[in-house]
Amino acid sequence: MVAATQVVGILGGMGPAAGADFVRLFVQACAQQMRARGEPVRDQSFPEHWLAQVPVPDRTGALASDAQGAHQPLEPMLQALGRLAALGSRAVAIACNTAHAWHANLQERFPQVELLHMARETAQHLAAQGASEVALMATEGTYRVRLYEEALAEAGLGCHVPLADERQTIMRGIFEGVKAGNLPLAERCFSEVALRLAERHGPVTIIMGCTEVPLGLQGSAAVAGLRLVDPAQVLAEALARRAYGT
């Protein structure tokens, strides 16, 4: 007997590789849900889920500017969220950390959809594991709006952030590395910053707070001894719980 599930959605395209990888994480999380229920993992037991891969203007660039206009990401995200809602999605995950700067605006326009919040889900996950402080690798836009710092503080966790030059190295790994298809460059950039954070702050968990960072950092031999957490995986597991009503 197929378990009753809810339709869920994924707002992607920021970038497309991260959106596609989020689907992989979500499917894995759904399989874990089935095993936890003692059910066989079958095609027919996966929930209906929709991925909206839409072109969205650069989020960090938009947050760095006070100007209004077509460069702002909110409108295309609203349109995509509307399509996901029209398809029956009861819960939606945004496969981009920085895009959560517009979370409140998106949720306000679509109150019938539960729009999960990546930073809050991650903070609650880390607090439940007993963490007291973490380090954060993210985009300049995510740092600018203090997305993780506020969510972590609400959960009682302290947060260390990289130095200015290290932030630029992260941005290089994102744009010249992952988004440009140069994964070796991304791995070098991200590994360098992760190791410097660990050297300064000790064995804290490092949040890979941009969906491009795990694509270039996970599996790197240089950071094999570090504790890394992928917010996209945490969010995918949260979306799977909503899909299965757990």
C-alpha cells in the first residue's frame, strides 16, 4: 500500500546545478523516510514533487543595490512560486541560501504554501545535535542580510564568519568555479577558506551556506577531517518530512 503523501515543490534555478542537486538530496531523503517507516523503497511511494528551474537575477548583486527594477530577484521567484502553488504544492523549499532574503515577501504572497526556511531548519538541526558555535561559508549577500547569524542566534548558537579576503575567495569559487563549470578551482577556493576557519576557530562545524559550496567542497581530501554541514541536505530532509506528514 502506497503511503499518503503531500505534493511539494522546489524553487530552483539559483543556479541550475544546485537546483538539480537538491532534487537528488530530496529523493534520498524520501527513501530514508520509507525505510524509517519500514516500507520498501518503490517508485510508487515517492511523493509528487515539482522543480521550477527559473532564471533569477543575481541575489547578491541585488542585495548590494538599493535600486528597484528588473534586476531584482523577487518577481521571477514570485512567478515560480505561483506555478508551484497552482500545481498543488503544500510545502516548498528554495534551493538557494541567499534567496531567503526574500523569504518573508514570498511567504506573505502565498500564505497557503508552507515556505521552508533553510537557515532556521539548519540552526534547529545543529542545536539538536548539541552544537554551541559554528563557522559560516556563504555569499556576500547572505552575510549582508545576516541570514544565518540571526537564525543561529535564535537557536542559541554563536557564528564565526570569514575575513574579507576569505569572503572574496568564496565568491570566486562560486562564480569562477562552480557556476563556470571549473570544479577544481572551486575546490581549491573553498578548501582554503574552510581550513583557515578551522585553524582560527578550532573543530567547529562549518556551514556550507551557499548551495554551490558543497558541489565544490564535499569529497575534497584537503578537508577530510573537518565537520561540514550542508543546509541543502537539511532542507531536503525537512521537505521530505512535510511530504510524508512526519
